[in-house]
Amino acid sequence: MQTQYVPAADRYENRDYRRVGKWGLRLPPISLGLWHNFGGTDVFETGRAVVRRAFDRGVTHFDLANNYGPPYGSAEENFGQILSKDFASLRDELVISSKAGWDMWPGPYGIGGSRKYLMASLDQSLKRMGLDYVDIFYSHRPTSDVPLEETMGALVQMVRQGKALYVGISSYGAERTRQAEAILRAEGVPLLIHQPSYSMLNRWVEQELLGTLDALGTGCIAFSPLAQGLLTNKYLNGVSADSRAARAGSFDESLLTEDNIARVRALNDIAARRGQSLAQMAIAWVLRDPRITSALIGARNVQQLDDSLDALNNLAFTDEELKEIDRHASDGGIDLWRNVMQDN
């Protein structure tokens, strides 16, 4: 049985919080996502220990979505219990985000970008987490069958109702991002942040999106900086028993191509020379760009969390290191969200 949680007194000492675009909110350079490992099929106390440890180490931002689990909704339910047990008096020190866009419940109103789905989803998320508001609510993906005005209008309504302090978008291409920002701005609501996938093996954001966000003053939080776990030591010598590739349904093993493994091994050699694990270098590499506000990681346990957070111990790269990384850091075909990033 865990004792009453008392947060570390030094949790904010020597911590660098990055400004979200041009706006006043700041996020930790590494944020914790609850996509995996915090659902109803996972061990609750393990997830609770990870959240506690993250906060003790200065992580103030926790990212969720309506359908995180499994089963759907259970990550928010478990996180709500953690908030109630450990963080009830600390709510104002936390940034909590959620999203909707992917499938959540049966029928035509449980998926997409309609006002009906987004508003109902936010209300359900708030109930599951026991909150009056979220700090950030995202449109989780663009949907071509719903006018952008309707989706952005729902985000505006959330802010005006006080159910979301800020709003963001995820996986939108550059042109659709510009359109979304203009609609929101016309309503007096800023597009605070964009959440795209970004890693050394998935560099699509560098083509146009990062420049667009910089011009708009919108922040960027990169998800999957470890390329679904590919940028770790798990796959250097085949599929390990504790890897996501070994668990059916959570990883596409077809991504473990000879080319990808060769890239990963070469990058691992560079990380070793830097005195880092491959995962640490992958996170540091994403954070090398000042346009990236935060890197969004997952963690199966406290040890894995600590390893990722230790990436902050060495964020500097020499020009030679970056050039060498560029020789191996190319598209690995691991962008599972490519089909939703188009602007048509």
C-alpha cells in the first residue's frame, strides 16, 4: 500500500520550462503521455508511481485522449483516480490535456470532427478525470468530411464555456493548420499548440509545418519521438520479449525492416559515443529545434521514465554529430498517421 504522496520539494529547481509559441503558457521540455501503460489492463499502482515520479522530476504536463486505454476511456479514469488520491491540492501546478477525433463509441456520433462528437467527448473526459476543465483540448486529427469551421467552432465553444483553457490540433498538415488558426483567431481564440508525430525516422514536420507554426506563433509538442519504440535498444538484436512488437496489436512488426534496423544501429553507435542511450539521444535530437516546445514520451515503469528524462542531461549536439545523424536519420516508413496529415 502506497503512503500519502508528498511531492519533491526541489521539483522546480534547475528546470527549463519552454514557452508555447508566442503565448504565456510554458511546458516542461519532456511531457508524459498516457497513450499506453495506464489503461484498465495495466497495473494501476505502476502507472501511479510513474505519474508521481514524473511530477517529482518537474514534469507538469500530462497528455491524454478520450480513447486511451485499453479499454477506451480507462486511461482517463485511472488518471482521475491518481489526481484524486495524490494531486487534489496540486491541480493548479498541472497542465492536463485531452483530445477527440478517433473512434470512441459506436455509431456516427462517436468519431470525427463534428461539434456533437467533440463536445460530448470533452464532457465525458471531464467526468472520467473528475475535472471542471482541461488545460488543453485538441482536435485529434483532421477529418475531410467535416467543415473545418465546425470543428474549430466546437473548440471555440469549449473555451467560452470554460471547459478548456486552450485549444490545439494534432496531425494537421501545414495548409490546414493555417486555415484552422485563421478561423480560431477570428473568434478571438488562439491556436496554442500543434501535436505532430516527429522523430529521427519520421521527419515530415521539417518540410513545412515547423516553419508554419513558427510564423503563426503556435507551439509544437512532438509525439512518438522514439518512433514507436524503434529508437531504443529493444530491437538492436531482434524482438525482445518486453517490447511492444512482442505484444500483439500495439506495434506493426513489418516496420522492423533491415534498413530500419541498420539505421537504428548506426544511430545507437552515435548515442554511445555521446554517453547516452539511443532513446535519450532521440529525445534530445527532437528538442534540438527551438520550435519544439516539448517532447511527449510514454513510460512503462519508473525506470523507463527516468531513462527518458535523463535525456535532459545532454541536449547539446556538435555540428559534426548532427551531420552524422542526418546520414542515418531518414524516413523509416513508420509514420502511422500519414493518411490523416494531408490537406485535401
